[in-house]
Amino acid sequence: MTDDSMAQPAGRLVAGIDSSTQSCKIVVCELDTGRVVRTARASHPDGTEVSATAWLSAYREAAATPGLLDDVAALAVGGQQHGMVTLDDAGELVRDALLWNDNRSAQDAVDLIDELGGGRAWAEAVGSVPVASMTVAKIRWLNRCEPDNAARTASVVLPHDWLTWQIGGRSFAPTTDRGDASGTLYFDATANEYRHDLVNRAIGHDLDLPRVAAPDEIVGHTPEGVAIAPGTGDNMAAGLGLDVRTGEAVVSLGTSGTAFTLSKTQTHEPTGTVAGFADATGAFLPLVCTLNGARNLVATARVLGLSLEAMSELALTAPAGSGGLTFVPYLEGERTPPLPDARGELTGLTLANMTPANIARATIEGVLWSLAYGVQVLQQQTGDIKRITLTGGAAQSEAVRRIAPAVFGCPIAVTETFESVAVGAAKQAAWALSGSMPTWPVPYVREIEPSAADLAAAQGINSRYAAVLGAHFTS
């Protein structure tokens, strides 16, 4: 647990909670300015199957930091999406939660797709196509593999729903929001209603599902009287924190990668490449997810015998395009594009270009290209994307920042290290408390306009990678 600052606030305060896979982070912000005045953190246990009580324990540990929640008027939770939390008819946990990264339900997702008539039928129904991470597939796994637990399950809630309910002392019924609900794949975010027929298809009986609150609603209070906003899923909270807008995309580069944008209408992409999520404001948040992010950089640095910082410096000595080297970053297969059995490749090697500097740069170009491909797919659904906000741990690399314009070929805004999910949750709490969406600034490090050389390099890099990707789909 850390306590970064106990500065005295200049105005009313709100708190945002990021209950992620790894930890619980709490930020306390000034309602009027969004300035972060206090923070705390506590770890979650490892694994893809954990007791939901661990999230409450971590929250309580972080919240116990002396003075952390003093003068806080409202709070909200941003939580990891898709996790299956099963409750019996008394509201008690039936079994440990299955998290988004638990893949045991992969075959169940395939079965559900086939039963409904294919990916297009799912996309038309709820905007997305089932994969193992989605809640509906996990419920089917429960019904197939643990029928007794399935029979005991009266309700399924999401991680942020459950933690919000517990923080409120269970004084109100479990509540969710349309953003997080859209990731279950049994909620129609266009009609704003549950698809109980899909619930029955998955588990064999109906469930008492959380009420879907308005995004600016106060859903209850803590035992201490702090107002509680609905909360949302982590990607939706990040969208709030980063102020994502139509015609722009947020690209987050961490262990894996995500790219999402704001849309006024829901997408219905039938291959499952684009998830047609709702956002936390009443609009939509089409999103693509890649499996291979910063781990590629770590792996190449290890091969070169360098630290990540030294690899970054080395990469910047190589020319744009890495002398023709192409690093295909599918070390763990890939989700976007859907190539689960693909593997990484380093192609185009010659005696002239096989240098450590070119290999270092090609790795960064390849990882960024995989996200640029995701943005290209988003554009097919939502229209032109003319600006990228680059965030996430790996975005702090100077080489990543400087190479990005030569891959995306558009203006890049780079953020500081920024708890976007927790700040987004706090922003929702401020909205619910004040009645209007606050205009908090995003802490940008810099805005990078692509040069003519960057634009030319982007065209060449994307053409080369498109050819390699085409070979994957025809092989």
C-alpha cells in the first residue's frame, strides 16, 4: 500500500477506485479541478479465479490509509470487465469469481456462437461476439462443468457491481451501468435492456440481474454517508478519464494493448474483432484488444542483453522502417486480428539490416503496428480517426513516443503516467454529485505532429505489415 500525498484539499473531494486484476487503487480528486490530492493502493491475489472477498479486503486496506477519504463527498468504482461473480438467493457467493483472463470457457463461447446462428447473429443482438473472456461464456461453462453451482446461482454480477454493493454496506440492491453490462453479452446497449433469452441459453434458467443505473445517478451511500455513483468497467472509466472523443482513439500499451474510440451508435462487427461496448456516458465505446504489448519489448531487450531504457536508446539510432525488418509481434497468438495459433516472426533479414539497432526498432514498430491495425479496424466501423492519445506503461518509453507517429501516421498525444481508470471513476462520482460532467484536464506530456518523413515511413511500414498479415490469412 502506498500513500503518495496527504495534501490538504482546496475544495470538495471525490474518490475513484480502480479495482483491476492486479490491485485496488484509490485516487482522491478535487471535484472542481480533477487535481489528484491523495492516493493509496493494495494488491489483489494472482490467478484467474479468485474470491470476490479479496477485492473488498484490498479496498479496505487501501481506504484505511489515514486521512485518505476525509471530506470525500462521493465515490465510484471502475472495475475489471467480464468477471463472473455468482450469488445465491441470499446474496452470498456461490463460488470464486472467474476473471476476464480465465480461458477455460473458450469452447463454450464457440458453442454459443454456433447455437445462435453465428457471429453476425450475436453482433446484431448485443454488439459483440462471444470469446472466452465474456461473462456469457463463463456462465455457460458453469452450467456445463458445475451444474450444482449453476442451479444455486440466482444472480450474476460483475466485479465492479459486487464491490460497489459491498462498499455501500449492501444497503441497496446490486446495481451496474450500461458500459460494464455491455461486456456480459446478455445486455443490449442500444435498447438498454437485458436479453434474458441469452441468459437462459447460457445457464438454463433466468437470473436476477443488477439494475442498470443512469450514468449520473447516485445509487446509494456508504455507511458513513458518502454518495455512491454507479461505477463502470475499466475501459469505460479510462475513456472518461482520458476524455475520449469522436474522431479520436485512445491507444493503451501495457502488457496487452487496447484501442477504443467514442461513437454515437453501437457497432455490430460480425467477426468479433471489434467489441461493440457502451461507454459510461450514454454513448458507445467500440474497442479492439491485442494480446501482445510490452512483453514483446521485454523479450527483445532480454535477447539483446539490454535494459528497456538501453533498448529504447538503441532503437532511436535505427532508421524509420528498420532497414526493411518486419517484426510480427504474435508471440502469444493474437486476438486482433483473430489468429490464436500464430507465432512471432522476424522477416526481411539481410546481411545489411541484421543489426541490434534495427531489431530493437523493428520490435517497437511491430508492437505499435499491431495497435495501428486495431485502429484501422475501428475506422471501418466508426469513420476516420485523426488523432491518437497514447497511454499505458510502455508509452513512457521515449522510443515508443518518437516512433509512434511513423507508424500511426497521425498526430499523437502522449499522457503522463496517469491512473486513468481511477480518475475516470472519480469523474463519474463528480458528475453524479454535481449534476454536470466536469471538464477536468488530461495530463499530456506532449503533442507530436507527424513530419513528412513520418508520414512516408508510416505508409511503407503499414504496406509491409499488411503483406505479412495477408500471408497469415492465406496460409
